Amino acid sequence: MAEQVVEHFEDMEKQAHAARLGMWIFLASEVLFFSGLFALYTTYRTEHPHGFGVAVEHNTLAWGSINTGVLLVSSYTVALGVHELRRGRQRTSALLVGVTIFLGACFLGIKTGEYLKHFGEGIYPGGVGDFYREHGEPGTKMFFTLYYCMTGLHAVHVFAGMCVLGFLLWKIVRREIGEWAPHPLAIGAVYWHLVDVIWIFLWPLFYLIPGGSVR
Amino acid sequence: MTTIDVGVIPIPHGRGGVRRETYLNIAHTVKSWALTTDHKRIGILYLVTTIMTLGLGGAFALILRTEHLTPQMTFLDAYTYNRMFTMHGIVMVWLFMIPSIPTAFGNFVLPIMLGAKDVAFPRLNLLSYYIYLAGVVWVLVALWMGGCDTGWTFYTPYSAHSPSAVVPTVLGIFILGWSTIITGVNFIVTTHTMRVKGMGWFRMPLFVWNLYAVSIIQVLATPVLAISLAIVGLDHWFDWGLFDPARGGDPVLYQHLFWFYSHPAVYIMILPAMGVIAEVVCTFSHKNPSSYKAIAYSALGIAFVGFLTWGHHMFVAGMSQFDAAAFGVLSMLVAIFSAIKVFTWVLTMRKGSVVLRTPLVYFFAFLFLFVFGGMTGVAVATESLDIHWHDTYFIVAHFHFIMVGGTLTGWLAGLHYWFPKMTGRMYNERWGITGATLVFAGFFLTFFPQFLLGNAGMPRRYYYYNPVYQPLHVVSTVGSWLLGAAMLMTLGYLLVALFAGPRASANPWDSRSYEWYTPSPPPKHNFTKEPVFALDPYDYTVPFPGVGDEADGSLARDPGGAANG
Amino acid sequence: MTSFEHDVSARSLFFTWLALMLLAGLSLALRFAHIGAFSFPVALGIAFVKALLVALVFMELAFEKPTVRFALLAGVTLLSVMLSLMVADVLTRTIPPLEDPPGTAQRYHG
Amino acid sequence: MNNLLRGWLNLPPQASTYARSLDLLHYFVIASTMVGATFVFLLALYFLTRYHRQRPYELTSRVKTGVPIEFAIIGGLQVLFLVFWVIGATQYQHVMNAPPGAMQVYVTAKQWMWKFSYPDGSASMDVLTVPLGKPIKLVMTSRDVIHSFYVPAFRAKHDVVPGRYYTIWFTANTPGLFNIECAEYCGVDHSRMLGLVQVLSDEDYRRWLDGRPVATEEGLAGASARGGGDLAERGREVASRRGCFNCHTLDGQPHVGPSWAGLYMSSVRLTDGRTVVADEAYLTRSMMDPQADVVAGYKGVMPTYRGALEEPEVAALVEFIKTLQNTPFAPSMQLPKVVPETQGQPQEPKP
């Protein structure tokens, strides 16, 4: 029952601030969680600029770009959802959050399609597959293993974000949160935006920057 | 010395036989413990669990030391030996030392020190405990599957191919990491939002500052460990080879990621102990710290610069010479923060009113071991000297001086310091001082010879060793037995005190820190009414104002003879 | 309408989103412009601006207390510390990695 | 003075040119830090007695330490630490960068042995022979996991990483035998991954070049550093000296010849279809007359050692192989499949 002030807090404002601060600190933790992989990407790309460039050019640019659009729209809808909830328009808010979850599902669907396409081409994680017979440049294996690791981890986060939003949607529908206490949705939305931000960086790294660019 | 039993209340159960309600006697069912969201009970749960893991890790240590009585096989084979030193490290680092002080003592006293009823997220706190327990279970599963033999550092590519239970072990540590992160988030938010009205940042007890700094490290460093161990798990399980040179991978990068976590992790282990020590030295010197701000800021300083020095674990691992020089100078700059802390503690005693009690004996043990261990740390951070010392027993001795000598004695100091507050009982002071002395002696005897072994060139993680090293090994082993016996003795008299010790007053040490403003043991919501902290937590210029609620029969200044000199 | 939450207007949300889409489009267009060595900093620079927009407006960081901003700042600072020192290692190593290390080559290449 | 401090600190002999200067820094750092630590601890003890509590509930007045004093202490320490760093970093640069013209020896580490390949194309296992007073540059790589090449007497150490070549150098200044140890944990027999550096004077070195091996029996026998020194240990030495490990492994992996791990008393299928039990007689016969029983799947490329091995050496070898009876295999460690060659050493790839 999130609309009530838990007894050890003085008031709702303090409780909301605590929850919000907690989420942001957790997000800092998430940034560092991904940073290990970003660091590996950067160092390996520094070591094998050519192989990484070849692999980027081979990647499915169209699908990755569509996914970028999907996530940007979903970020917008969930931000609008928070706005509507604060204005007391729960029905609209619920609809917008529902759309956000649907867009998340679209993202995952497209991602799965991409993975299947890669499997069909003989690109598997761990440098296994026929693709590497033709593209033996040092770095291509590392690129695609990192690609699977980072986008896979991101997909897990998308799924987690969908679960969080689903839970909040349920709460909106049951009128447990509303304009009197909109902060749970606002905090859930912040998590969703982080997922978007991470993709904003994954997109250029894996789809946009062609060969021979580092060093 | 007039009496050795300090702070004892003559009448049991408060006045006139009225049974005072405490967090302990409010309910007795298993469920009331297993599903509690009371930070004090969660602290006790953590305390009991970490004592068990300490016992497990300690048993491993004793077996390992005993094996080294002879240069050849004594009673273990090399396979078992390798698995055992790995599990010793893993159990001690992740199951005991990292959670020990923050989760047990931190959980217990942090909200009380802030005058709060609980931490910011009590349910998350309980969840964190169960995640920790799940991690412990996974590590035990790994143990049951024969253990892991990579060393606690999981260096690739060995860990990617080791024919042992690598995956359950890294999974266990991965899970433990989330427990650590959740606790860290909880503590940071608690410190920010739960302070009682009117308490500014610079009126918080120093332990809170240290916990706050630790929580920052926990939140920011642990995820890096999580991701690097996840990659090790993938490399081991699916042979993805992200660090495999045959696929363009670079094993040295794993070491970068691992030490990016594990160097700050050293501070995760030592900073809470420093916090305990700051409390102990102020209380038993009966004086304000020589510089409150120096202790507070140096905690934050350590939290930040601890992230900049990981490379000094890799001077001979194949890092570039540029990075070696950079990490070398950064390490030298970091050492200064610990030095500031040490000087502040020591100068706190100056012009104080120092009384030797068990926690203060542990403070002296801590001071000795931490200062000497820390100074050898500066020595090994000297690049050219590290060439000879790297991966030898010198390193083993150095980090045991810091980790056992620092964290374990800090933990024991805290255990004895807050024992009356947590249990409402007093332990026997004479046993306490004897135990502390024996722990120190056993410890010194165990690890001092290892410095000499390392100087002589004995590499770590060696099952067979050169017979010329045997005398030093024997001394070290005998020392470890003494240490083990002293720890068992400590456990024994504390258990006796728990059930049969005399009742403790609210403030047996005549401290000014805020956790002593509430009765011992505290009531369910920490204070019987909204707390008013009239004094600075280290204001020893005026007498203690008392608990305020006389009805609970535990005035601070009971005439039974508290804090006598 | 609660008093304790800052609300971002629908108008600024929309314009932020529009800016994000335009920046994404620009980034995509530059992919085909073949700007060579500039593509890495330019693409990441655009990504950084986009992330900043999302953080400031969508995540309402612009209206948060300094503590909250500090949390993110700490994370990003450490990320850059890690990246710079690790990349510095790789860039300043004097001995290049072998393309086909002896002994491991046959194991994977069949 | 140097020797006195070296003895106190339990340091090994200074057998390389830079060992002495590293040790001097060692003395300086240890002495200054220990003096500082002792001072701090004694100061604490002094405060304990000087300001001991006189009566219960004694109050104290507020004392703040002067900021200038704090900064003076901190600044002084910082300067000292930076001096450590400047000297240490300079020495580190010296140790890590070989002088031009150094003699190159390639070092290949694998579980759990060292292989040294010399410029003239010859190779040896576990024993590195170098001339006195000449700079030696080691170019090191690993075939499986990370090892670390460590000679305590030279104060020389560097990790040996698969997929990379790392170099380290030294100039030996004392003839004799010095221990090589693996310092990075590398598996079950990590503590047995030992070796020896044999430093020969010019004259001895020339003799060694002419007719190898010349490592004197007394010299090797005197190297009790190899732990134990029993018959089986001697067998290991013999095996490494006679080059057995060029073809036979100790971890169960087939190489040019069958592995010795678990060989003793196992049933061996031969090329002609017979199955024999690998007892002492079989082992001895295989050394003396290798073509008599060629194991299925291998080529009969092993030369006879009749007359080459002394009787005690054969006994030691057999004893050594017997101790390997229960050595578990390292299942996932794959050595490369080396095509058996009919003559000479397996070629070592050069960078």
C-alpha cells in the first residue's frame, strides 16, 4: 500500500525523496555494472580497430536504428504517463504506461529477430560459427561476443523495466497510486529511462561507427 | 582499578519487577525473527551468520596452516589444499569481512545513532539478508561440489578452464554482490533522509561517516565485480572466451576489472573497522576526536581515491610502464588518507582520560597491526620492490595484517563495545582483556614470520615448499593455533555472558555517542520517545545527561560503578 | 496535484522527444557521410547530448536535489576513470599482442 | 652492513647486477616505515599511561590539534612516500627495459614446466643456462594459463601470459645455481613448477656450449631447493636434464610421446596389438629399447638411451614415473597437437 506513509517516515515528501534517492544511487550502480563491458569494448576496439569496423559494417543497421526509435518513443510515452498521473488523469496515464510496455515488447521482439538473423549467418557468441571463416580479422569474434553480452544484458534490463512498469500499471488500475502519490511511477519511469540511455550508447557502438576510427 | 565489572545494573528487569519491553523480548517465535523488518534483529541475524562464516573460514585457515607443518604432504593432498585456500579466501572476503561490520553493527546502530526508528527501506534490508543467505548457500553448494581451485582472484584463463566448481562459486559471489549493493543503497539513503530533526552532517557520530563512505564504495564497486565474474562464469560454462587470447582476448583486462573492484573492496573491509575504532578511541579516551573533520573527510577521501589505485596489484602482470608509474604515484597519494586517520586516533588520546577496557585493547592491537601492515603496504606499492614481493608470502602477510589485523580486530572491538547495547548483558572484563591479548599474540606469531618467508622468496599458494623455510612455517602454524584458541575462548565467554552475564546499563562506558541514549537493549522503535540529543556526540566537557526515561530503570549514571578508572 | 513533486510540462516533454529523434536522425545520417576518424567522437558526442537530454528532462534531473545529481556524477566519474586508465594501459604497452599465439592457435581454428 | 641487513630481512643472495640497488631501496623503505610505525605506536602507549583515567566519569576539556601540526606531519609523510615512488619508478624502468644487445632466450611456460629456447636453436627444460656477466633478455610466453617467472636471487619476476610476449632481463653476477619459481597460481602442481638458473663462468659456459649437458651432478644434487631431494625428485631432475619433457607430459596430455601421468601400472595397447602392463620392467625397457613396445597411436621416434643413462638415473626416472601413477589429468587443458617429427626439437614459434 504505497499511498500510505510508512510509520518510520515523517511525511510523504520525505518518503518520496528517500525512494527517489535510493533509485538514483541504484542507477549509479547500474552504470558501473555496464561500465565493465563498455571498458572491455573500448580497450578491445583500441586493440583491433579494423576488425571492429568490419563487424560494425556487417551488423543490422536498420533493425538497430528502428529499435532506437522504439525506445525513444517509449521513453516519451512513459514520461508523459508520469505527467498525466500527476495531473490526476489515471486512465490516460495507464494507457501510456501500457503503450510503453508494448513498445518494450516490440524492442525485445526486434532484438530476437536480429539474434536469429545472426545465428542464421553463423554468428554465435564465443567466436563460434561459419561467419568467422570469411571474416577472420582479429576483433570480429570479440565484437560479436561483446555484442551478445551487452545487448543481452540490456535486453534483460528492458525486461526488468517492463516488469516494473507492469507492476505499476496494475497499481494505477487499482487506484493505489495517483496524483496524491505519483512518485512510484516517476521512479519506475526513471529506471526505464536509464534503459533508454544505455541503448543510446549501445546504438553507435554496435551499429554506427564504421571501421578505422579509433587511433 | 576498583571493580572490573563495569556498568552493571544491580536490579534485573528494571524497577519493581516491571518487565521492560525490548526488541529482544517483544516476540520469541522463529517467524518473528525470520520475517522481521527491525534493523536490530536483522543486525543480529547478520551477526550470527557472519560468525558462522568466520568459523568456516577460520577452520579452513587452521587446516591450511597445519598442512604447512612439513614441506611435503602432511595430511592434505595438493588438490584439496588448492581448493581449500581458495575457499578460505572466498569465505573470508565475501562471506565474512565485507558484510561483517556494516551489516551486523551498521544495521544495529546506524538508525539509533541517527535517532531514527529504522533504516529507510526496512523490507529491502530483510531482502538483502536473504540474498546474502542465498549467496552463502551457493558458495556452500560449490564447496559441496568439491570447491573451486582458482584462488579468490579468479584469474583468467585458469578460471575459465579450471576443472572445479567455478560456476557455482562465482554465482554465489554474484548474488552476494547484490546483497551488498542493496545494503549500501539503504545506508546512504538512511544517512541522507533519516537523521533526527536538527542533526546536521557534522553532528553525526563518526561511525556513520565511515559507513556512509563504505556504502558509496559498495554501491559503485560491487557491480564491476558482478560483471567481471559473470564473464568468468560465461567463459567457463560456454567457453565464450572474452578474456581468451586465442580469440583476441586479453587476460590482463580481467585483472584490471577485478582489481577495479577489489582494491576498493579492501576499503569496504577496512573502513567500517576504522569507524568502530574511531568510536572506541573517543569513548575510552573520554575526549573529543582530535579532528572530527579529518576523520570524516578522510573516510570520503579514501572512498574516492581507493578507486584510482587498483593497478598496483599488477606491476608485474603485464601492465604498461606508463600505467605502472601512474598507479604507483596514485597509490602513494592514497596512503596519506589512512595516515591522517591514524594520527587523528592517536592524538585523540592526548589530554584525554584513557581507561583500558577490552575494546581499547583491541584498538591497540588494531593500531599496531594496521600501522605496521599499512606501512608494508606503502613498501609494496613501491614499484621496484614489488617486483620481488609480488605474489610471495610478503603480500600474504601484508594483507592479513590489514584484513585480519585491521578488520578482525575492529570487528572484535565493535563486538565488545556494543555487546552490552545489543544484548543488555556485560561480559567478564578480565576474560575480555586476556582474550584480546591472546588474539593479538596469536595473530602476530602467525603472520610476522610470513614477512620473512616472503622476503626469502617463498611464493604464495605453494603446496610443497623448500625445506629451508620450515622453521618459519612451524612458528606461523603454532601462532595460528593460538589465534584459533583465542577466538574460541572469546566465543565461549561471550556466550556465557549472553546467558548469564550481569545486566548492562544504558551507557556502561559513559560514552556520549547517540546509541547510548537508549536503554540496553533498546526498545522496538529504538527510543521510548522522540530522542533529543542535547550534546555533541563527542562532548565530554559535561556529564552525560542520562537516558531521560527513568521509568525503564536504566539511567546512564547508575551508581553501580560504571566506567571507573 | 501534489506539492512535493516537480512536474515537467507536456510541451517540454514533447520538444525534448523531438530533439532526441532529430539527433538520432542526424547520427544515422552521419553514418553514411563517411567522416572517417571523426565518426567515433561525433557519434558518441551526439549520444552524450541525447543521454543528457533524457537525464535532465525525462528523468527530471534538472529539478532534483544536488544529492541526486551527485549520485549520477559519481557513477559517470568512476566510469571515465576506469575507461581512461584501462585504455591508457592498452595504448602505452610496448609489446603488441600476437595475432596467433603459439599453442593456442590450432585449438580453435580447427 | 648490506649483508647484515640482508640477513635480518631474510633476503636471498644478490646474484644479479640490479639486486643490490633494489635491496638498498628495500632497506631504506622498510627502515623508515618501521621507524615511523614504531613511533606512532609508542606515542599511543605513552598517551595511554600519561593520560590514564584518574577518577570515574572524569571530564576532559575540548582539545583541537593545531592544523599546522597536522599539515606538517602529513606533508612530511607525503614527501617521503613520493621519494619512495621516484626511486622505485626509476628502478622499475631499469628492470623492465633490457639493455640493447642482450642475449635473448625464449621462455615458454606451460603447466607445469619451463622451456628455454636459446638463440642457437637448442632448448632445455627447467634448467636455464646463462653466462656470467652478460645481460640476458628473456622473452616469455605461456601456452596455457598465466604463470610468473621468478628468480628470488635476481629480484626478477614477471608474469608469463598466454597470447603475449613479455620481457624481463638480468645480468647474473655470481656463478652457481639459483631457483626459478612460478609465482602466479597455475593449477594443481603450481608449487612444483620449479626450475634452475645455471650461471656459468665464461670457461664453463664454452664447455657447456660444446658438449651439453654439463650441469654437474654435484651442482644439481646440491640444489636441494627442488624440495625433498628424494629419489623421485632426482628422477624429475634427470628427466628435465635429459630432455624427456620435450616429448612426454606430466598432465595426461598426449604429446610426441605418451604422457607419464597415470602411466605406471596401466594397461598399454601397443601398435602391434599387444596389451602390456606398464610396470617397472616395461618402463626400463622403453628407455633402453624404445622400438620394442611402441604405444598405439604414436610413432616410434624415441631414440635409445642405452649407455646414455646411468643406472641410478634409470632408477630415479622409474621412481619418478611411479609417483605420477595417481596424478589426475587436467581435463580441459588442451595442449596443441604437435605433429611428431622424426628428428630434432619441435619447432618453437618465434614472434
